[in-house]
Amino acid sequence: MKPTALIILSGGGFTFETKCLLRQIEADFRFVYLATRFGGEPGEPGIPAGKRYEVPSFASMTQRSYRRSLDAFVRTFTTTTRVIRAEAIDMVITIGCSHAVPMLLAGRLLRRKTVYIESITRVDKLSNTGRIVYHLRLATRFMVQWPSLQRSNPGSELGSIL
């Protein structure tokens, strides 16, 4: 039986990068998804079939709202915790987005493998999310896609999803 991976479909460029990753690993896992309403649907092109649970979007740079972000954090954390238990999740995998922090925190607290992949757009320095995940050690595997980031972040792994 294949292990089950929990993946986030948050929307925009992060969903594009996630689709690239899914193409590489889809034969090895069964998938369960957390998704925003903009993140995509399991079964559509590039997203293998799987169960979908909706989570809210975080506030953005153009629509700042600490209340909205706090609400999204709490709801994503509680949904992740519930899904990990209900779906027998073996691994939590996230790419760069804000949902990574509550998802990986829940995964670590429930003793699951956790993988964080920094966005391909981050060449010289980690994103805010990447810095939080890296410094709090929320990921059992922390991956970057550029050698310059690996050199400046000891313990990170170099890989590519494109």
C-alpha cells in the first residue's frame, strides 16, 4: 500500500510548483489535499485524484489583515490535525506558501514526516515562511532549489521540482 501524503493547493504560482512536484511523485503516493478556493481540484490536469479539504486563504501583501491571517492559521492547523488523524497521513509536503507553517507544525506535533520545499523564486534568501520553518525546525526535510540557498542554510537539501 502506498504511503499517504497531505499536500496544499494554495493557488497561483504555488499551485504551479505543486503540480510540477506531483508529476514527479504521483506514482509513489496516495494524495489528500488541503486547498483554498483558488488552489485547484483533485482530478484536474496536473493534480492526481484525492480527497480535498478546504482551508481559507491567508491575507496577502496587497490585502493585509492580521485577523484574517490568524484565522487562516488556526483553521489550517485544526483542519490539518483532523485530516492527519482521519486519513492516516504519513507525510506532510508543502511548497513555500503561508499554509506551510500551521501544516508542518501539526505534522511535527503528530509525529509525521514533514517536507518543506522553498519556492523556485527564492534564489538569494529564504522567504518569510522559509525562515520560520527553517529556524523552528518544522520540517524533517528542508529543501531549496538553488545552490546559493543551500550554502547559506546548513542542513538544507538541494533539489528541483521543475
